[in-house]
Amino acid sequence: MAQQALPEREARLGRPLGSGGTERAVTGVALLLPGGGPTGIRRPSPVTALAVRPLAARLARAGRAEGLATHVVHYRCRGWNGAAAHPARDAAWALEEVVRRYGDVPVCLVGTGMGARAALHAAGHPAVNSVLALAPWLPAPRADGGHPDPVKQLIGRRVLLVHGTNDERHDPDLSYRYAERAKKVNRDTCRFEVHSDGHSLHQHRTEVHALATDFLLGSLFARDYARPVADALAAPPPLGLRMPLASGFGTSLRH
């Protein structure tokens, strides 16, 4: 079926949180990429951007002293749309916009669901330092009508995937398979499993946000990772790709 033409509109960055909204120099950027669906050229619902605001605010607070600016990317449309991969293209545009605004600063792409897939696709941009993929949508090749999602663009980046074991929307086994392929080309890849949690990761949101914060600050600003993150990055498969997220993670961390 022919791909419908995308209505004329532009992607945009939300208002900056953290150092981007002050006179403090920006030394790193977090780009939040919301979820979406497989298809759809209508404008995204505001709910998708609102869903990542709590994490964006948490990251902004944690990184303010380091000079972190956090933006939520607003897509042109709500769907991935096959080979058009509109959210991945919007992520690439957002990276160029970050370079235009802030110069040569490292960027962590933080995506949820479809946005996690967009983050992984856009990781090859020179500004990208790291990728955090939460409950990523990584369809089986035949279901998406093409080759497996690429992994070579992840070389040289720190990559963390996080998936609930009870996610009924996006198959956690498919994210494991992707992480397995990624680990072969990029040793700085790890994956955490949130046992008994579903797609939204609400049941262990505190721990997930603490993990995200630890990973982002360690990747962008060379802070020491928490021991479980360091161990996951260093461990060979399958250990480093099935690392359990412990209940209470982050309660002893300063951030």
C-alpha cells in the first residue's frame, strides 16, 4: 500500500528544562522521545509528550548542577509509518537543532516505546553519546516488512535497554534479541529487566527513574555508574542483558 504523504508541519523541541532555561552554560542535553503507534500521520496526542514529562523533570533536576538541558521532542505525526520512520527522522532533526542551539555538547537520547526505537535508529548522529531505550518497540522483521533494525550505528555509544517482563504491548524477548545483536558490535550495551512490571513500568517507576538518572549522569558527565549498571555493562551475554532491576534501586544513591 502506498505511503500517505505527510501533512506539512515541523517537528519541534519543547521548552528546555534545567540549564537550558537559565543563563548557566549547557554542557549536555537529554532528548526525550515519546511513544506512539505503528502507523498514523495525524498530529500526536499531547498525552504522549505529557507521559514522559515526569522523567524529563527528574533528569533535569538531577543534572542541573552539571549543566544539563532537557527537551521533549514533539513529532510531526503519531506513527512510525513503515520505511518512512518519521519519528527517527524527527529525532535526527532534533539533534541538529541541539547542535545549532548549544554547539558541540554530548546528547543522551531517551525514548519510550516507539520513541525508544527512534532513539536507537538516530544514535549514529555525531552528537549522540548514549541511548536509553525504555520498553522499546522493536518488531520482528517480518512484522515490520523489512530487515532487522540496525545496530552498527550504536558503535561508540553507551546503550541501556529497560523492559518489563510482563509487557504485553512490546515483546520483551524482541528487545533482548536486539540487545544481543547490539552487544556483538558494541560492548557498551546492557539491558535491565523489571520483573513483573508491564509496558508503562509504573509499578517500579521510582527504580526505573533512578536507573535512568544514574545512566544518564554517568554517560554524559563521566560520573561513576552505580554498581549494578557498571556490572551490566561489563558482563557478557546473557548476564549483562538480563540484569534484574532490584527493588529499591537508587535509594542509597545521592541522585
